[in-house]
Amino acid sequence: MRKNYLRRFLVLSTVILILFLFIGCGLKEHFIILSGSENETLEPIIQEFARKNNVDIEMEYKGSVDIMLELGNPDITYDAVWPANSLWISLGNTNHLVKHEQSIMTSPVVFGIRRSLAEQLGFVGREVSVKEILQAIQQKKLKFMMTSATQSNSGASAYIGFLYALLDNPDIIYREDLYQSELQSQIRELLAGIHRSSGSSGWLKDLFLKGDYDAMINYEAMMIEANKELIRQGKETLYIIYPFDGLVMADSPLGYVNRGEKKKEEIFLKLQEYLLSQKVQDKILAQGRRTGFASSSKGDKAVFNPEWGIDTERILSPIRLPSGEVIQEALYLYQTQFKKPSYTIFCLDFSGSMSGEGERQLKEAMRVLFDQEIARKYMLQFGQDDRIVVIPFSDHLYGAWEVQGNNQQDLQNLYQQINNLSPQGNTDIYSPVIAGLAKMKQTGTEQFIPAIILMTDGQSNTGQNFTSLASYWEMMGKDIPVFSILFGKASESQLEEIAEQTRARVFDGKTDLINAFKKARGYN
């Protein structure tokens, strides 16, 4: 009996040891990379490394400004950053946490214009200047899509390139150059050609594929992805223009966030070595990214297709970026004076279910947006010619309160009206949106980038319905997006339906309503 007991004990001990070793071997180090959205298509390459090295790698995608702000946070929780351009690390790395920074690939920021329109403009088969693009915009022959220069690197890069070209290609731009009257007039005229904007380069590409648009500014790699999909859909492809006097390259640096964790630093260095290996660089090249530090590429012509205007033999000559101080001032002027004015209507849910934490977060979000000192931190200030309307609602509308421009006292008064409201009643999400569309129809939107931002925490259970909203939107014949912010127990299906109809998107505010409002605001 004693022998049987000993035998059972040894068997059980062995099983426990095997289980312990199995579980121990299965433990994975969690590694989080904060990345620009343009890297999303490269995630399979990252996950291949993760599987082979028993690491749990999480990619979190944010805009360039958010990446910059995160780097300034002393309590940053990310292990690595991978923005589109090293300038965002330079601007944000105030705590000097980033090390081992290396460029993984490059991609020029370019114009993509429908081939037939590019031919009409005489842009095919030759070099094109920024001033020629400006002339086409002035003649009402060209409209384009671009990400916000204060939210996304592709928009910021294009904007800085425009400034450089319109200043007649100085060796470097200085702060006082930004205040030249001729430059200010020309940059406003150029940016007036924008008719849809976004806070994400990847989302802008997807938006282009959904609608009937003429042109967009984006990374060459995004243009290649778009053209592949356009061919699959049987649609006209984009012809790529490299403005020779204002070209900026995205250098895609991967940097380690040093928080004193030796194991994570080892993982980072191994990942970086993997991404820079010839085998992986070839995979990245096959996806339309240029590799190496040269501005030319020897990529496959099936990817870097010459018919699309791509010349991989040509050495691209990017501009020299100005100092961080000048870039910050340029971005401030873009947001407040230069960019095409925004026409934003906020439809805010004050139904009874918003009582308590929902009401507090909503009012705090409005304070962040309407207090221009706070908004400046996130580069979300209103411009001098913007139009802002607030339509609070429950099962009825509380009114339509309007401010024109960015006078702080006017914005403070508008915020105070919101702050005085108390939640009550049921929820009708469609009537405020229809009212917002009707107001835009009445006042006109041609000189603006229009958008409606709908925030709700419930399911629409009274009043109008989706069919009414969709019919009104179609009847208007205007490309007005209705961005929605999901909160509380809001119906995701109802909001997605609105976003699909109006070529917009839904932002999840369940965990952070203030951040969701900041993201939505960055899309116009």
C-alpha cells in the first residue's frame, strides 16, 4: 500500500511538473507598439515575428499628434512607437525616453489624381509643381481629399511641402516667413481645394474607395493599395504626382520607449533587426513601401507600376524640414487661419439616461473643445472663419445655438448654455441630424468642410427614423458626413447605419468620451 501511495505521489508530481513547465513555456511577454494607421497593413509581418518568438505584440493605432502627446506623458505605457515621420518623435520626446530609433521604410507624400483628370490638367508624363496644382484649384478644375495637418503626418507633410514651394524653395523656412502676406493668401487658396478631410491616412484611403472623388493626398504606399483595389472594382486608377518643389518623405522610424525593462528592450532590438533583415525588407517592398535610406526604389513594377506615374529609378529630392518651433507655429496657423473653414454641428444627447457620469463627461468634452487654450494642446482649436452649431436633444430638440469664428467669449457663452442643461426624456437621434442637415442646406456649405457629430448613449426609440434621415441626405445631394460617438448603451447598429450612409465613421466613447470627441473633431 505504501508503494502504491509512493507511485501515485510520483505520478502526480510528474504531472504537476509537466503542467508547470508547459504553462511556464507558454507565458508570453506583452509588448505594445503605438503606431500610425498607415502601418496597419504590415501587422501580419509583425505577428509572424510574435509567433516565432513567443511574444504577445499589440498594435495600437493613433494619429501623429496623439503619438506626439503620448511621448510627452511621463507615465507612458507603450513599449515602442512607430510614427510615419521622425519629426513627431522629435517634437514629443521631451522626456528623452525614446532610444534605438531607426527608419524601417520610406514613402513619399504625393498627389493621386484620377488618370483622366490628370490628363486633362496636363500633368501626365512630366514633373509638376505645387504652383501648378494651386492654379488648377484656383481655376476650379481640381478638388482633393487630405488628412488634417494638425492630426495626421500625411496632411502635415503635404502642408509643409506647400509652404516650402510657395516660398520659392528656401534652404529652410523661418518663423517670420509664415507671416508673408502673399504666402498666406496662396496657402489659403490651395487649402480651399480640400473637400473631405480626416484624422487618419488609412481611413482617408478607404473613404476615397467608397465615394466618387477626384483626388487625394496620401503616402505613395496608400496610393498603391488604393489602385489595386480600384482595379479589383473595375474603376479608374489614380495617377501619382510627386510635386518636385515640395516633396516630403515619411521615414517611418521605430523607436524603443525606455522604461527600464531589460526584457522588453531585448524584444525590441530583436524585432527591429527582424524588420530590417533583407527577407522582411523584401516583403515590405512588395507592399509598396520603399526600403533603404535612398529615395529611389528597385521595387517590382507590378507594384510600383509606371502606368500609375511611379518612377522607381528617379531619385526623389525631399525638402529639408524646418525646426520644431517653426513646425509648431505653422501647424497653429493652419488650424486657426489657413485651413478651409469647418462647419461643425454637434448633436448632443441630453436624454434621461445621460444623468450622472455621462452628463459629466459630455460637458467636460465640450469644455476641452470650446476652451481654446485647452484645445490648442491637442491642435483642435476652431478657426477664425469656422461655424459651430450645437443642437442638444432628447425626445425633442432644445434649439440650435450658433457661434461664428473662434472668439473665446462667444465659445464660452455657448459652453455655458450646454452646461446649464439637465438630462431628461427619451431618445430621438434622427431628428437632430435632419435638423442639422437642414441648417446646412439653408446656410450653404461650399466654403466649408462640413460635418455633423452625433453623440448618443441610447437607442433611438421615438420620433424620426433612419429612412427619413437617409432620404433627406440623398435629397440634399451634398457630401456631408455624420460622425457618431458611441456611449453608454447606444445602438451600435443604428450609428453604423448612419455612418455607412453618409461615408463617415463611428468613434467608441464608452471608455473615454472626451477622447472620442477629440478624434471626431479632428476629422474636419
